[in-house]
Amino acid sequence: MAFASSPDRVPPNITSAKIVVAGGFGVGKTTLVGTVSEIPPVNTEAWMTQASKTVDPVHGSDEKTTTTVAMDFGRITLARDLILYLFGTPGQDRFWFMWDELSAGALGAVVLADTRRLEACFSAVDFFESRGIKFIVAVNEFDGAFRYEPEEVRAALELKPHVPVILCDARQARSATAVLVALIRHLLAAVAAPSTR
């Protein structure tokens, strides 16, 4: 929802928050940001070349033809007074130097997971844990992938009990929005009970 620029049309007390969407290569970060964004998403997609296939792990993403080389950006208004700015990280190891910059000032993060390549999530989980950035794990259920229960994913990633794990389809607006709502609820719960977080 876009707000007019005249003072009488701009809702008072708008809160904006920066959210990071992270995860391994080809896990669906660009898709999730583009699905929920109410503005045309900004992305830095580049064509994958034959040479890049020797560097980037394409197993499980054989149909992937482009890759994020800097970031994705989108915006979503969750409530009249709450706007989220979404920053998707690049998934390849060689672009990890950008993660610190993209995460600076972030309220929280979504670690997107693909159960076909769950090991690609460990680095993102470690990154946010080491920086004290609250996060949730969203399992992007790809067509043809084996289905796991959230608690099975939690055990495999060795997540702490308070970290939410949810299932989603990054291509579906309702499902992708539910991921962001789950993150906001997690952040609010952490504020309400800081001693357990």
C-alpha cells in the first residue's frame, strides 16, 4: 500500500524495520522477496555462466539460470503503521563480505532452508547467532523435495528451542507473508521475555 506524500494522508507513527532474508545458494531468497514486495523488487541478478558452475554449487538447482551478486530489496506494509524493508543476501560464499553490511541495523532475519541441501543453512544460522540477530528458519518446500516436520529440521540444524521453524512456499504470497509475520511474532516474544532469549 503506497501512502500519499501530503501531511494529512501520511499515517502518524509509522514504524519501519529492516529484515534480512538469508540462506544458501538457490534456496529461494530472491523469489521470497519478490513474492511479498509491494513495489517492484530491486535485485542484482546476473546470468550464470558455464565458468560459474565450477564455483557455485548448482546441485538441486539445475534449472537456475541467474544468481544474486549483491542483494535483493523489497518492501511490504504489514500494518498501517508497520513497514518492513527486506534485504536478500547473496548465497555464494564469495559474496559473504556483503552480509555484515546488509545485516547492519536489522531487526531480525529469515534463514531460508532447502531440505535437499540443508547443510547450506549452517553458515547463515551461525552468522546470525554470532551477531545476536534474532531469526527464524523457513523451510522452502520445493516441488519434488522430501517433506520433513519442523522439529526434524530443528534437530538437523541443532537450533535452540526458542527459534521458530516453519514451512513455506516462497512462490505463494500468503505463505511468504506468513514467514514475515512469524518473524515479527518471534521478535515481539523476545522483547516480552528477554531473559529466555
